[in-house]
Amino acid sequence: MEETYEFTKEDLEEIEGIKAKFPEVMPATLPTLWVAQRRFGHVEPPVQRLVAETLGLPESHVHGVATFYTQYYKERKGKYVLDVCTTTSCQLCGGYKMLHYLEDKLGIKAGETTEDGMFSIQSVECLGACGYAPMMQITNDVYVNNLTEEKLDKVIDSLKEGEMPEFESVGMPLLENINDK
Amino acid sequence: MPEIFIDGQRYEFEEGDDRGVLQFILDQGKEVPFFCYHPAMSAPANCRQCFVKAGTPVKDRETGEFELDENGERKIRWFPKMQTSCSLGMQDGMVVKTQESDEDVARAQKDTMELILINHPLDCPICDQAGECPLQIQTYKYGPEGSRFEVKKQHKPKRVELGPRVTLDAERCINCTRCVRFTDEISESHQLTIVQRGDKNYPIAAPGREFNDPYSLNTVDICPVGALTSTDFRFKARVWEMNQTPSIDITGGKGTNVDLWTRDNLIMRITPRFNGEVNDHWMPDAGREAYKRFNENRISRPAIKLDGDNQSKTSWNNAIETFAETLESHKPEDVLVIGSPHASVEENFALMKVFNLWGVNNFKFAPHIEEGAGDGFLITDDQAPNTSGVKLLGYEESNDLSSEVSDAEIVIMLSDELIDRGTLSKEDLKGKFSILLSTNECETAAVVDLVIPVTCIAEHAASYVNVEGRIQRSFPAKETKYKDRSLDLEMNQGRLDRFGTNFDNWVTEENKVDCVPAWEIMNQLADRMGLEVKFGQSREIMEEIAGSNPAFENVSYERMDNEMGINLNTSNKQEATA
Ligand code: SF4
Ligand code: FES
Ligand code: FES
């Protein structure tokens, strides 16, 4: 039997709010998928269907949008999803090396989840942090920049403790500083 | 009038003409390669194949005059990048350079093609689309000789059954989105979408859903590559082995224009033929199934009931003799002639004329309507192609055919499976002498006393009047035992027909059915009974109808061919108001 999913009253209110922001329903697809993923932890096909029904959009459309983005989980993922960037800048700075290190360390391949349900690894496209390559993102949230094997070890250890690493904010160079040079 | 210059040549267009530059160029009989554009749908400009250079003349803001260069020519402000001509609107004075006059454009098109082909499998030798593939044709004409991409190609799903009738090979797909736009804009089932992204994307239905749109096979026609194929037709025939004959869809009342594709006197497939007044570029999937009726279960040679309920095959002479003797042993008042909305105007006319001359005046027909079956697009409640035609000829519509039959002694029926479709029952015909002119084996044919095989729409030229009162005609596509493609000027010849003889192993004599057009049967019957009537070709029969029946005034094959059908209602209305 396929699990059935339902939005809570609060979810539905939120979705109404999202819809009100756009002149048409279609653009509400992305944020509504987020609401769904937050609620159910994934957007497997039955959840995609729920989103389509809730918005009154074709199921095919929601499916197309969901599959376009690696950030939407079309299948259940581990508690922590490690999105390792393997696009050009990261690739050149060792993105694949980091990916393979993680794979060996956790004993799974990209796209898979560890048996204890703790970690999933994905190889993803550019996350817009090319200046700090190689980098990865954890469960659509914190960026971990300038990856090294040691850094990965530390991150994994702290995640196992249930601790998210700090968000590493790297400031923009200030205009004055540039002018100084 | 606004003007546009294409490759140095001046053309005029109407103010407010919203055709894109590409469509305008195509309409001039010129060419620019393209894939994603389709004249009936929106232009997303995603294949980038239709690149041209374009610019507009510079005007002096003060005077509004064109600025001229030192040679006195208009100064042109070129768009900084190449434009996709499909989505580029025409402007007064616009200058366009295509691959014909500009090497950069030719080069850009070639490079685009190289990109499109990176992951294309190039499996043309085993691909159904080969021979009618825009990608193949345009690569040959405009593409690169080789590819600089020597990396492994991306693999994608193959042989995916999208639905009951369409099979996808995702590797061949160039992601033009024509199929997706078809379900969004034309059939409005919204069943398809493009999934994934970049070099991994391809079209598919939502998970767990089927692409079972009643118009799904149109996506196979418009797919510019061999990605979408017809599950039924795939691997059955190469395009260049078939010949193509214009015809009309017989599975409904819309009169959808179609092409019949014939090889070795079998209809291999049916595809829609453009007619802006009727079906545009499209047809329902159900209409394509009709090809089976043209090939299978055909009645070949007449059959007669001799002892008890068993029919056996008989000669044409004997069939006509039996027909005539039966009539002669009865009075005209005993005879009921049942015309058919499934048969052409000419066939119904010929029957009516001969029996009328002999004195019969009981002409009925039963419409074949399925309430609620229609969809307001191309599928109609009417299940027959010529209901209006039979009516206009003067056959009386009957909703209670069985009581009509019970009053008659001889029942003559034209191509209509009346028992199969529940209008008559076997009991109704008990004790009557029943004669059926029929194309296919069916329950009705199985119980009558005399079965005479007649040609189907794929074997004769004849006209059909659709639900809107538009008369359109067919051409013979299949030879019968008595027809020869090379002698009949209305018939097309495919490569195999041209070079084949009866002794070649690709010519199968059994594929020709032993049947003749209904009007020829009427000729033989009239001749045997000494009636003064002789029908010529169906073309001449139509002339006769046009001359004698005001509803068909001025109708001729020539006009139908030139005007893609004639609307009988409007020509009558015009007369009425004139
Ligand atoms: S399957 Fe054909 S029509 Fe559909 S997107 Fe691909 S190439 Fe275009
Ligand atoms: S390439 Fe990795 S973040 Fe841009
Ligand atoms: S036809 Fe113009 S971009 Fe595809």
C-alpha cells in the first residue's frame, strides 16, 4: 500500500499565502514543494501528487520541476544529505577527490544512503560558492567551504554527535579595501 | 505596406502580421533549418537551430527619415547576437540574413547541430524515423561532417512505454518540447513533462501515470527525431518503401484528412494530413487503427447461402444472376434499400439510382451515433464519415430499422454492419432475402443470403460529407484484383511498386482483394436487368450528382482537390442570400 500524505491546516494556510504572492499558480510550485519536503522529509511521487492536487496543477508539471533540482529529494534520504559540488571550479580544486573520500569513508556511493539512515551523498552542480572551492552543502542548509580530508573527518564526527557545523560566512571584499590596492 | 529584406530580396507583409520571421521565410518557399518550432504551437526557441542575422534600419529621431551611409544605403543596426528566427517578430524595414547569404549564420547553424548531436545515438539505420527525420535531413544539409566530441555519450532510458500507443527512446530525444507543448496546448491533457536537466533530460509522464491521451500518436508525428515512435508501427516498414495516398478518416464524422501509407498493397499506417478547415495537423489515435480494417478480414469474392445457414463462395456471374432473379421474382414494393453513412456519396447514389429506376421507393438509413462520445475537438458523436451525405441524397433517416425490415421481403444493405452495431438483430432478417454489399467480414455478413464484396475507402476514389457539411474525397491506395497501379492515374506508386513485378518476392498477390466498387456492381445488375443506366468512374458519378441534386451543385473532384474539400452549407447559404 502506498502511504497517503496530507498537508496540515497550517501548511495549507502557508500555501495559500504563497499562492497569493504570484499572479498565477504555476510559480507557487517551487515554494510549495519546499513546504512538502519540510513536512514529509522528501517529495516522493505521492507527495508530488499531493502538491499537484493542492495547487490544481498537472502532476507532470510538478514532477518535472521536482526532478530538475537536486535539492528536492525524490526519494527518502539520510538525516544529513551531503551535497558535494562537482562543477568546474570545485572539480578543478578537488571536488571529486572530496566526493570519493566521503564515499570511501561512509561506504556508500553518491546517490546512496548509509544503512543507519544517517548520511546520504549526492554529487551536485554549482552551488554558487565557487570562490571557496571545493565545497559542499549539508541538507540544503549549511555550506562547508574549502574542503580537505581533515575537515571532512571533523564534520562527519560532529554530525554524528548531532551537531551541525557553523555556517561559514565569507564576507565580500569591501569596496574601500579594493580601492586601497 | 511594411517591407522586410531577406537575403537581399524585398518582401512585403500586411500590417499586424504576427508570423515570426521563420514562418514568413518558410511561407516564401525558402528554408531555414529548425526543430522546436511548430506552426500550431508556441515558440519556446529552445533548439537554437533557426539562427539568422537580423537588423533594423536606423532612423533619424528628429526627422523620422532613414539614416543613410556614404553609399546612400540605409544604415542597419544589427542585433548584437544571432536571433532565433522562429521567435523573432517582423518589423518594417527589417533586414535578415540566412545561411544562404551569410557564412557566419551557416557556421552558427552547423555548430548548433554539432551540439545537438553530442548525445544523439546516430542509430539511423535501425531508426523508424529515418527517411522522414528532420534531424537526419537537416544534418545532411546543414550539419558538420564530423564531431569534435569524442567523449562517451550520455545513456538514457530506451524502449520506455509512455502509454499504450507511444514508445520513447530517450537517447534520441533532442528536448525540443514539441511533445510536451502538444499535450499542454493542443490536446490539453498535460500528461507529459521534461524531467531531469542538462544532458540527462527527456520527456515522460508523471510517475505511475500513463500517456494515454486519445491524441497521443500526434506526438510521434511531430517529434523531429525518432524518440517517440508508434508502438504499433515501429519496425514494420521503412518510409521509402511505402507510398502515400490522401484520404479521409472513416472512424468518425469529422472528416479528418489523412494519408494512407501503402506497401505491397497493405495499408501500413495512417497519419494526419494538414487541413486548416478541418483537423489542422492532427488526428485522433482511434482513426489510425482503421488501417487494420483495410487489410484484415476482408471479404474476397461473393458468397451465397445455398443450403441451410452455410454460405459458400460463388462466382461474380452467379452472384449477379442471383441478385437479379431475386428481384425479378418480387415486386419493387417488396424491396427495402438501406443506404449507409459508412459508405461514400457515390456508392449510396448508385444504389438509389438503379433501384429507383426499377421502381423501388423505400430508401432508408440508420445513423450511427454514440451520444457523448464526442469531445468537441476531432472526435464526434457520429461514428460514420458520411451521415450528412446519405441524408442529402434523400435516404430517409430511420430510428426503427427493424420494423422497416419486417415490412419488406427483400432487404438490400450497403456497407453497414447493422447487426454488429445493434441496429438490427439476426431474427429481423429471418424469412427475408437479405443482400449485403460489404467490405469486411462481420456478423451481419455472416447471416445474409448473399454477400457481395465491395471496395473500401482505401481502394476507391469517392466522396464523404462530414458533420459540418464539408464534402471531401479519397484516392485509391490499394490495388484490387482488377486494378493496376501503373495504369490508374489516381494511384501513387512507391519505390517497390515501380520496380516490382508480380514475380518479385515483395509482391504478394493475396494482398489484393477480389472486390469491385458498388457502382460497378450496380452496372452489372442494371445491365442484366435491362435497365438504362451506366456509371462511369466515380468522378463522373459526382458530376452527375452535382448536375441533378441541388445540395451538390457545382461540386466536382477538381474543386474538392483544389480547395481541400467544399463546404456544402456555405455554398448553399451564399446562394440563398444572393
Ligand atoms: S521526444 Fe521528440 S518531440 Fe519530445 S522533446 Fe524529445 S525530440 Fe522533442
Ligand atoms: S563550482 Fe562548486 S560552487 Fe560553483
Ligand atoms: S526552431 Fe527556433 S529555436 Fe528551435
